Amino acid sequence: MYKYSEKDKSIIESRTKQFKNQVQRRLNGQLSEEEFKPLRLMNGLYLQLHAYMLRVAIPYGELSSSQLRKLAFIAEKFDRGYGHFTTRQNIQFNWPKLPDVPDILHELSKVEMHAIQTSGNCIRNISSDHLAGITIDEIEDPRPWCEIIRQWSTFHPEFSFLPRKFKIAVIGSKKDRAAMLVHDIGLRLIKKDKEIGFEVFVGGGQGRTPIIAKKIKNFLQKKDLLNYLEAILNTYNQEGRRDNIYKARIKILVKELGIEKFKLLVDENFKKLSDKNLEIDKVSIDKIFSFFTLPELKPNSHKVQIHKNKEYNEWVTQNTLSHKVSGYSIVHISLKSANHPPGDISSQQMMALSKISEDFSFSEIRVTHEQNLILPHVENKNIYKLWIELKKLSLATPNIGLISDTICCPGMDYCALATARSIPISQKISNHFKSFSDQKILGDLKIKISGCINACGHHHVGNIGILGLDRNGQEFYQITLGGSAKEDASIGEIVGPSFPESKLIDAINTILNTYKKNKKKKTEDFLSVFRRVGIKEFKKDLYDNT
């Protein structure tokens, strides 16, 4: 992973001291909340329903054991003993006290972490494929490119106050494991005539107006990456709306102008960029890539052990993948156990997992955009021992990719913008569908839950999406079907009238029964059936039976 230079350390130290002074001025009454707001947002601090919330950046979802240990320390000392991993591969602390936030940022700086680029109208934390660098299907590791973009964007003076927040994802495979097509800019590494470059997509997003990104460039040379990104951001800054928060995202601009007109404006700005310093030379690229080498893995012929233990075998089947180096596996750690808020992890679990990563995975941990964790380099001969350790921590739930592996925002339990709760809905689903055998029959199925139209739970791209609504002071839930955040990205279709919480599980059961009766073969997944039979079949069964 990338290691800070002395310059990086100096910048973060200065920023932390600056914010400490700003906090003190707020506490002394020298700054009003309105004056303090842009300052705290620049440092990842939100004011939520009950308390402040601090969002900490985890660039491209990569953590070291020492960083996870520090997060555990912060959760224990400054919060309520837990943290919450988000769909942008960040971690949130939901209960920090304002006077403590500068101390938290200081503690983070000791392990090369910060909260910059996690809030406000700037380029947010750059996200990526959580399997970057460790799968055989990859054209090239996208993490170095995420780091290059992060360094370019972090303190870019033109892009600190954009019309709205701006999100970029980079992947290196045909498989999209980062929801790249619902980002403001999506970059996919491809190979053309033996040269590696980028496909560029623009204008994706969720919220009130969900849109799948459109391709703006078939092939972009590596050396031109930053110039082209700058051209896109220049165009957005020049043409994007600032008079209406709901129409300020780049997706609205692309939709209103049309992709061809937008591309023409970007190309014109691209030609104007004469600053050759933004052309990335090979030496600079190689230097960044040197931070992202594999640990010293020794290829071997060990296979993953099979035991008589049924729980273990279920977990191995569902939560492990083959590594590109023979004899090793990629291990998913589900943060979606029954009765547990999705993405939450206790300080004790973080502390123990930090040690486990040192013992089993070369001190590396990954955060997925689906609110789970990964140990990326586990030797096959150690898989069973690892499972025993994870089971002690209640971190061995075998449900990755199954119906109980829900994505969920904090909802009305924490967020001032939410119109309904989402965490209890996720917990109900996890409890109702906790049988592993029943989940396996249903197969690959993504349920995603948002507590408001801002769609932080990505409900628009859930195979089954659930949106919480307020109807005359009561919580109701609107269902969408057929969404996908993968390479076949699609926005789900609204089925019909919303359901009260008391009828939601019955509605989901009805949807699943429609799916099962229309399957042509056992292996046909939910999304395939939905796309084949269409929404009318689901709607008919749902509203005739509920």
C-alpha cells in the first residue's frame, strides 16, 4: 500500500493543527455553526440526528493491521466501541464529541490516515475493486491509478468547491465489483493493440435521479489520464448548476446536454490543457506502482481443507475465492450476521482482526463497497485455523452474495435526512432468511436498503431495492426490482404502492416465490429471471397476494 512521504506527513499534521484551532473557535463561540460547517465538512465531520459523525477515508479500501488497530483504539476511547464501514470503503464513527475530534485526527495521522475528501462538494475518496491486484481476470491493478488520482485531486484548488460532491471509481477487470457505472466518473482499465489504457464513463449516480453512466471515451492513454479528468471537471465546474442542489450533480448536466454535446465540451477543454506537467511520465507511474506489489507469497499445491464440520464447509463455499497465486485464497469476512447492523464492527473485533491479519494475511485487510471486509492473502493450509479464529469473534457468517448479505444505510437511527429506518429492516431480513440452505436455493441475490431518496444504501441498483418513506408520520417501504451495480448495471423498476413494515417480509416472500416458480433451471439467478419474465409477473403476484 502507499506510504506517506515527509511532505504528506507535514500536510496532514498542518491540517490537523488548523482544524484544532477551528474547533476551539467554535467551542468559544467565535464561529457560528453556519461558519463552522464548511470547515468541519472539509475534515469529514457531519452533524447528524443525535451527534456529530466523523467519516474517515480508506482510499481504495485498503487497510494495514496497524491502521485497523488504530481504528479500534479510536472506537474504544472516543466513540461507543464500534465503527461503521460504508459503501464508499470508508469508516464512520457515529458518536465523537466535538472537542475530541482534533485528537482523533491526530491519532489517525500517526498511521497515515485522515478524514479529508470524505464530505463536502469535492472529489470524494477514490474507490476501487476490493479484489484489486489479486485476481487472474485483471488487466492491471487499479489501485496505483486510484492513488495517482487521489494525490492529484486532494488539494486541487479548482475542485475544492464543486457544484456538488463528486465520486470516481477505478476497476481493472471486465467484472465490476466497485459499482463503477453509478459513479460521476468510472474508469476501466482495458488493453487495446497491446497497450493498456482506460475506458471512461461519466454521469452515473443514484439519489433522486438514478442514472447509469455513459461511455465518453473508448480508449484513453495512461499519460493523458489527469489531463482528461481535469477536462471533465472543468466542464462540470463551468456548466454545472449551482442554483438547485437537486440538479447540481454531473449526471444532470450530462442528461440535459446529451453525451455527444458534453463530450464535445470536454474535448475542447482537453485541447486547452497545455500544462504538460499533468502528463504522467513512466518514472512517476512506476514509482507509484512500486507501493502496490504483492507480499512474498510462495506458490504451492495446498488445497483448501475440507472437514466434517458443516458450518466450516458452508463458510468455505460461500466466503472464499481463489487467489491468483496458487496455494492461497481470498477470504471474505461478512459484517452481516443476524441482529447486527450491516457494516458495523466492534472495537474488540477490530483489535482481534488486526492480529488475525498479521497471523494469516500479511497484515493486509480490504474494505468492500458492500460493507464487508477481506483478508486478501491467506494460505490454503491455514483456512481452517482462520475460520476457528473468526468464529470466536462472530465474524464467520457464511452469506457473501446471498440474500442476508444486505447493503444498508444508517437510516433514521442516525441520519437527519432519513425518512425511515433501514437497519431494523436489514436485521429482519437477515433473521428471516438465516438458513444457509434456503439462501443457497435462492442463489446470488442482492437486497439493498435506503432510509431516504438520497440512496446511500444503493437501493436503486439492488436486485431487490427497498426505499424507506414517510407517509403521514408512518414508515412505509417502496420496492424496486431488477437493479444491478455490476458490469450489467441497471436501475430497478418500482413495483407499485409501498408497504408498511408489518407487511414487508411477506412482500419479499411473494417476490421470491414468483422468482422460484419462473426459474427454468436451478442455477438461474433472480436477476436473470426478472429480466426474462418482466415486472408484470411480479407485480401481479405481489398485489394479488398482499
